Amino acid sequence: MVLASCPLYFIAVCVIGVIHGFSWGLNTYATQLFFDSVASAVSTKSGLTMVYISLAVLGTVTIGSQVLNGVHNFMVNSLSNRMPGHLGKYIHQKAARVEPVLYESPDLLDDINKAQQGAINSLVLLVVIVSLFTFYLPYFAFMAWYLYRLKPVLVISLVFIFIPVMITQLIRGAVHARLEDESAPLRREVDYYLRCICDREYFKETRLLGAYRFFKELYLTALKAMHQKKWTVELKTNLLELGMKMLTLAGYFGVLYLLFAALMNGEISIGSFAAVFASIELMFNIMEEIISSHIGRLTQNLGTVRNFIRFLDLPERSGSMERVSFTDGIKFTNVCFSYPGAEKNAVEQINLTIKPGETIAIVGENGAGKSTLVKLLMGLYLPTEGTVEIGGVDSRELSLNSVYQGITGVFQKYQRYQLTLKENVEISDLKAQDQARLSAAAAKADLELCPETFPQGFETMLSREFDGVDLSGGQWQRVALARGFYRVHDLIVLDEPTAAIDPLEETRIYEKFAELSQDKTAVIVTHRLGSAKIADRIVVMDQGRIVEVGTHEQLIQERGKYAQMYQAQAQWYVS
Amino acid sequence: MQIEARRYGFADLIRLPLQAAPAAAVLVGLNAVLAGIVPTIQVLVTADFIDTALGILQGSLERSQIYSSLFAIILLIAYSWVTGALANLTNVKLNLGLEKNYQTAVMDKRARLQYQHIENPETWDLIQRVTSQPEAQLASGYNLLISLTAGILRIGGILGILIAEVWWAALVILSFSIPLFALAVKSGRASYQASKETAKLRRKSNYLATILTSRETVDERTLFGYSDYINELWHERYETARKIEHQVQKKWFIRTKAGGVITALISVLIVLVLLNPVFTGSLSVGLFMSLVGAAFNLVQMMSWGLSRSVDQLARYREYLKDLTEFAGLDESESGQVMPAGTAPQFRTLEFRNVSFKYPGTEKYVLRNLSFRMEAGRHYAFVGVNGSGKTTITKLIAGLYENFTGEILLNGRSIRSYHPSELKAMLSIVYQDFAKYYISVKDNIALGAVNRINRYEDWEITQALNQVGLAAAVNKLPQGINTPLGKIKPDGQDISGGEWQRIAMARAIINPAPLRILDEPTAALDPISESELYQEFERISCGKTTIFISHRLGSTKLADEIFVIGSGRVLEQGTHQELMALNGIYAQMYESQRSWYS
């Protein structure tokens, strides 16, 4: 994927990485040459030119490797900034095709939420692997060659450096992760009690109740427990690390001894000794950098990479049929539906036919399955059993492009997009941006463009955060309605969007809606039974099942669930 | 410790840690100082070692003489390795100490803030900035200053040796390096500014990404099929931000590496300057080599370290500025007091020509509002959304004091009451009531926080019974002691409706004589709301209640109804009187009733 998006850049990064790796090794070599030339110049009192030449080489190599270091890091950095752009686009496309119902499943939701992070981490993984091979490997290869040339046995020093550092870091990582897991719940508690005192969500009530001291005590107790745990964790891991460091230190001394012995026996020059001595620390640091920061982070992040991969595997709508017309309406046959992970069906044994041009009201108590039914009839959810036919075609067979064609809706939890007013309305049908339709939709929704509320008309940004305006609940309501009307539709669904508005407004909206949906198929979900009267047919739901269907008069006469609920509501308004 | 209102400067990055965790802060500092000195000693020891080795090779010294300097080298290496691990531990201790004292002090300050700062977006942003992980911010600030000191010591040490050996060399080097570094520091500030600007662009593109992937938007996203279009928009914004950042980073890298190159050049300069003394013998070969090694080691450290430190210093200056502003925010006495022990008597509540606008806004929410309430009666506020109903309750609760006109409680100005008296006077259940993730029992007992630990189980059960929640709570694994929410490992989730009833139970157990329900039932259907209000009124017999709703059915039973509109009382009276008046109330009521006739 990386290669596909910017191949040249990627190759350039690799090449520079290799040169960069070599340059560091070369640096040690140049240092040795320089020291040797100085030592010999001092002892023989001649060869000054050699000193200057080798100083020039050393200077050039140092500066060169600094520049390479900058360029390489910059390029890796810029590559890692470029990639989320490509990956993000890809993830968003995938998110658009994922079955909507999967967002209701707590397990999968985790995958979806972490996919972004996982994508970035898989990128980090790639960068680490690439730099392991293009930078660190050449560096160590060069050093190995260099040391071997000096004295073959010195190559062992690389092993001395490598093994203890690796063991330390791996053990540290494992122990730390395990202990971290144990203190995490305590940390959550501390943070939570802090929120109970300080967060907006709780501030007002905690203050009025005078519960500050109560929560402070909880906070201090949890904090103390967490600190105890944390301190034990840190003490353990650090002492462990100290022990392992002692081992590494022994390795260090071993190398030092080898060097020293070689120096004393005259096998290596004093210049090589000083150069190697100076580079040992560098090698340790680099090794620690690889293992602790790169590989350590890698193992930590592997989890989210898995989330990412699972996300890519989530099922998508696979139907391929195109729906041509809506003339056949919608037909439910023995439909059952359960949410992922739920034991009980949310709706059960639904049989219902909605004819084109009909207005249907769905009523029932909270949790009766009204919203689920609506999502099934719009094709957002596919039935677990039975079939929903939209325009004569099974909703499972319909392609993603055509399934929602001609269907619009205003949801109970409609979105308040932090975009301009125009975008907020047109978002329901962005392919056809049409000024006339925009104004018409706004008019239908009674959305007045008074300059007080919308200083820049349709271009007003509806978000305080992005330097725009804040709207009231009622105004948002109208924006959501305009959004619903803007989309070209044969079927419109209104899912109880009136919960937060006052009675006058509510009455107006339902009347308006009835008027606008006269030649369309319309479905209203409502808890206010009175407003269901405008419907041609009323569907009464109870515990996931359809219990009654009929006109208002019929249902009242039947004296069933509907009549009972209607009476209960009406009594509040009969004086 | 306490967050005092004063100006905070860089010195506070040292002072505050010393206050919060003195021992750890001193140890961390000491260790850093030593870490700055050790390299200088290392240069001397290495020089001694090389000179001795050379002497042995040339035959002028005995082989046994090398061991003392070899031992010194080993000792130094061992020292820096061991202290590395110990430094980690002292830093952890420092963090814990800061968390315990500084974070708690910040929390205390937040709890004392006037309520207006919580609702005002600007001060709220400030509060968020200052208080997100305050201990980590302070600890890293402290470490930054300490490591800067260590870096200066390290450079100073090497310069010191130079001065001791060839004094004029040090002068030559200083005169070259100071202007060069000044340049690097200056450009550091510019890049900090630039990176602040891209933050906004980033926020915008991140918002679009949320639309494209979040659970809340999935229904509309799928139905309206806007993903492709928004995705393009996102990518465009992402790229714009990235390109700007790319430029900023390019400058940053160039500057950083320019620092490295400069240091490399200075190192070469050092070598050139030292060559002559080496040849004339006034500088030993060993010292020469170890000095050169140390100088070149500095290159890497300086190139990354200096740029980072400069960037971070700019960041901390912002933080300290924010901290100064935060510490200066007005406080309210109400923050930390409990309700008064004995519930006071409630006789009357009167608003006289009260006008009010939220601080920082221009629009009056209440205009010359007047009404009067008496003990033992049931009142209702009705009115459309945004008419100011909730604002009235905030004023009664004393959350805002910058109103004009008078609010009289028992005939006395509400301003003259001590917060603890006010708290004991009333209980309010708000629309956005708090869902505390603690046990059922504590959740309810919080209603009378004075005796929170002295509640008998039967009292809680009685309250649960009254709100019709007893059966549901009995089914929970640990009954009324079950923790709610996902904070405790065995916490249980309950439904929104059940939370509402918990909030009601909390109000019931509250001994305050005045009870206010501010639409905690908005998510319920009108019937359930009406029934709940009716039930609550029955339970509150003998108390004074105020119900707030935009739906009329539930308020019909009140002894007196106030119709609020544009911040005033438009109509008032019983349901019958208001209907007879044939005004706004009657119109609203008719519009709802029309559905049922």
C-alpha cells in the first residue's frame, strides 16, 4: 500500500537510510584514522599534512552524517505524515461500506474505533522494519567489518552488546505491561472521581449537593492505592533492569578488556582504541533505541494493528441488483431481527406491506422496536430471518448504490454537523447541489434565514468551535427537517424527531409533514398517539411485535392496546 | 499546597515541584547535575588512561601503572549505568508526588471556581488546557530545565578543561559559537508559532474523519451516502494541513541539523586550535584525544537536544501563562461547603424585576422577571425551549450572582445567604442530572450528603420503592451496594430510565424544603413523564415543589402555573384560570389537546 502511493519517495528513503547507516560507521573509522595520524605525528614530529587531511575527512564525514541524519529523519517523518492521508481515505471508504448494524456490536465497535490508530501503527511497523534493514543493519554490518579487520575476536563484542540489552528490554516490556494492566483500573477510578468534582457533566450537581468532600475522599483513597501499586511496579521493573544492566555492564567490561589487551599487545593502534572506545557507547545506545523504543512500541501496538486487520475484514453489503422503481412499495415477510450479541430478537415475526403513496404511523412504548423496524424498512439493517422487499427486490440483493435511492429520513438522533448551513442541508444529497432545491427544502422546513441567526445566510458555519454560530434545539430541528426534504425521495421516514421541542412546534411539524407527504410514501414514528391520526394506517408495536394495524377509528373501536394508550394520553388533555 | 493567584514564571517550574515533592525533586536535580559533571571527569580519566597506555607502549612506564586509570574508567561507566536506573525511580517518585499534591491542588482550585467559568466556553477551554495531566506537564517542565542545566554544565566542563589547558582557545570558540546558537534559538520561536496555526486546520479535518467513522453518524452516513464527498473534503483538508506542517518541519529539521553542523564545525575548530599545543607538547595526546572525542559526542546531543529544548521552552511559557490566568479565575465560597446541618425553614421565594444575561454574552435571558412563591404549594414553569426556565433555577441555586433586581428568600436577599444555607434549602434534578458511577446506595444517599455514611439500608430501599425502582435494584448482583457504571470492575449498567429514577430518589431523600424538577424526564414519552411528575408530587406532600416542562400535561396539577416567554412571566394562574384567560397557555394546551379530540 505504501509502495503504491508514493513509490519513488519510498525508495529514496531506503537509499538514504543505507547511506546514513554507513556514514555512522564511517565516522568511527575516520576518527581512528585521525587519532592515528595525530599519534604518529606527535611521536615522529612529522606528517602534519596527513593530520590535516584526516581532520578534513573526519569533519566532512561528521557533517555529512549530520546532514544525512537530518534528511533521513525528515523523509521518514514526512512519509509517515503522508501515509495517514492515503490510509485514512481507504479506511473511510471501508467504513462507508461496513454494515451499519455492526456499529451496534460492542466488540466490533472497538475494531472500528481503533482501526485508525491501527492503520497508523501498522505504518510505524513498516517504518521500523524498513529502517532496521536500511539503517541499523548497514551500520552494524559496517561496524562488524571494521572490528573484524582490527581484530577478529572483537566482533564478539557486538554479541555482548546485543544479547543483554535485548533480554533486558524484552523482560521489562513484558513485566511492565502486565503490571500496568493491574494498575489501569485504579487509574480509571482516580480519573473518574476527579471528573465527578471538576467535569462539566457533574460540576453543577456535585456543587449543589455539597458532595465535594465525599468525592475528594474517594479520589484520595483511590489515588493512594494506585500510587502504592505503581510504586511497586516501578520498583520491581527498575530493580530488574538494574540487575540486567549489571549483566550488560559485565559484557561492556569484557569488550573493554579485549580492547585493552589488544592495545597492550600492540595488536591495535592507540587511535583505534580511542575510536572504538568512543563508539561502544554509541552502539549501546543505538541498540537500546532499536529494542526499547522501536520493538517495544511495536509489541505494544500490535493489538491495534490486529483491530485494523479485523476492521478490513468486516462484512460489506454484497448485493448487486439495481432497484428500478419504488412502485411496488415495501413488503415485510416473517421478518425477525436481533442485534449482534443480543439473545432476544428486537423485532419478531413482522408481516407488513406498505403501498406507495401511503402514510403509515408506527406507535408503541419506549423499547417496543419502532426504530428497529424503521431501519429495516429503509434497508439500513438486513433481517436475520424473513425478507424485506423494497420496490419488489429483497433488500439483501440490492446493491449498496441503489438500496437507499429515493429514501430519505429524519432520525430521532439527527446529526448536528459542524459544517455550514448549506452543507448541513445538502449533505443528504451531495451529488446534486442545487440552489433552488436548497431554498425549497429550507422553506418546507420553516427554516427562516434571518440574518440574526445566520449572518452569512446559507454559508453560515454552524459551530462555535469553528468560528460560527450556535443554534438552539428548535433551529437544529428545522435544519434536520430541511436535510430530510432536500433529498429526492419517494419514501420519507420521520423517526420521533420532536422529543425536545415544545407542543406548539411539535403540532406544527406534524401538520407540515402530513401536508408535504401527501403524494409520497411516508412513515412516522411517534410516541404521541394523537399525531398518528394523520396516517392512513397505524401500526401498533409492543415488545418487538406488531399487535394491531388499522385506521385510528378502527383501532379505537377494537379497544385493544392502541385504544388503551390513547385513553391514557388523552386524559391529560381532557378538562 | 494551594494554587495561589499570582504570576507564574519559569522559576515556578522549579518551585512547584520542590513544594509538591521536595525529596524526589532534589534527588532528580542532583542526579542531573552529576550527570552534567561526569562527562568532564570522564574526559580527564580517559586522557590519563591513554597517556599511561602510550607511556607503556613507548616503554617509559610500567604495565602495572595502567590499572588505576583502567579502574577509574570502569568506575565511571558503572556509576552512570547504575544512576540511570535510579534516576528513573526518582523521576517516578517525583511524578507521584506531583500527582498527589499538585494535581490535587489544581482540582481544589477547579472545585472553588465560580460556576460561570464552567459554562463559559473560553474559560472552560483554558481550564481544560491547564488541568489535563497537570502533574506530567510540570514534571516534564522541571526535567527540561534540569537537563538544560546539565547540558550547560557538560559544555561548561569541557570548556573549563580547555581554558585550563589553552585559555585563548576557549575564547576563540566562545566568540564563534554564541552568535550561532542565538540564531538557532530565535528561529525556534517562529516554528512554534507556525505549528500552533496548523492545529486548527487539523481539528477541522479530524472532525470530518469523525463524521466518516463514528457510530453516531452511521445512520445518516449510510442513508445519505455522503461518504465519498466528505472523504474528498477530508483528504483535501488533511493535505492542506500536512503541506503547511511539511514546510514547518522542513525548517525545523534544517535548523536542528544546522545546529549539528555548527557544533561539528566548532569541534573541528577545537581540534585545529589544539593541534599546535599537542605538537609542542603542552597538551598531552591523551587529553587531546579524549577532548576531541567529547567534542564530537556533543554534536549529536546539541543538534537534537537544543532544538527540542527551545521548542519546549516556548510551550512551557504558554503553559505558565495559562496557569497564571487559571490561578486568577474568580472563586466562589460555595465550592467546598456542605449543606447546613439542619434544614432551614422555607417560607417565600420572590423574584423582583430580575434581569440577567450570561457573562460574556449580550443577550438578556431574563428581563424584569417577577414572581412570588409560598411554602407548601406546587408550582410549574412552562414555556418553549430557550425561554429561560432553566436559567431561573440556576439563579435560585446561587450559581450566578451577576443579576440585577432582587431575589428574596424568606424576604431576605439571596446574596446574603451563606452557600451552605442555600444548599440546605433546595434540591434540584436537572435535565442533565449526574450519573455517578458509585454504588446505588451512595448515589441516593448523596442527596443528604451530611449523613452519607450513616444511612440505613431500609431508608434507601424506601426511597427506591417510592420511585418504583426497588424490584430492578433487587435483581442487581449486590442489591443496593452494587456499583453502577463501568468504573469498578464489577459495575453494572442500567438503562436511562432507571438512572432518571435514581436521580429522583436522590431528590426525595434530600431534606431540603424546596424541590425543583427541571425536565429530567425529557427522554421519556409524555405519559411516563406525567405519571412520574404526579408520583413525585404525591411523595413531596408538605414540601414546596417547582416543576419545569415544555409539555403541559404534566404541569396541569400545579397550584400555580407560570408561563415563561422571552425571559418574563407572560401568564400565571391555575390551569383553569389560564384556560379561561384564553392566552398563550390555552393556545398551547389546545394545540396538544386537538390531537385527542
